[in-house]
Amino acid sequence: MSTLESVRQVLQDGETYAGLILGKNGAPDHHLVLLAGDASDVTWSAAGTWAGSLGGGLPSRRELALLFANCKEQFQREWYWSSEPSEARSQLVWGQNWSSGIQTMYGRQFHGRARAVRRIPID
């Protein structure tokens, strides 16, 4: 049985396999699973708390790009939080616009949408 088949067998109801995330050296790092449900009208802090309550976390910028490529139809055409604060301006956090596909930053108190993901490490 392939690794991908093994991953698909452990998906829970409502979860979607999003794909493989490569590490910085180009080697496979982890499988990404989109969890069921979403949160709307939440600040970054509330989005992270919500994602954690589902047993997951907010996606990174790279993960958002993969989700946009492979699971676009599972998102509203709105703005979604990432897990990554801006390195240059600590009060800002990255996210992705699902209408245009661009990634940009908003203040932590902005009210956006959120989806949770879980990561399955590659052994």
C-alpha cells in the first residue's frame, strides 16, 4: 500500500486530503489534511483557538497556496487567516484572499475567516 493510500485511510469524516508539502530542501515534509468546517468573522487569535479546538492549526502561507491550488472549491471567496505573523511588523498577520489568490497582511484584530488543517509527518 502506498503512503498516500495510508493517509487517505486515516481521514476522518469531512476531511479532505490537500496534498504534500515539501520541506525547504525540496524533500517531502508532511501531508496536509483540510479539516471540516470553518470559522467566520474571527480575529487571528480567535481563529487559532478555534483551529486548536478541532485538533488542528491554522495553515501556513505555503499550505494556503497548496489549498488554493487543490481545494479551492471548499473555501468561500473571502479572506482567510494563516498561522504566520509578519516578520517585519508584529501587529500584522499573513492571509490569503480566495477571490484573487493573493496573499497579504491584515492587523491581528481584523475579522476574517479561518480553516483548520492537520499535518501528517512523513516518516
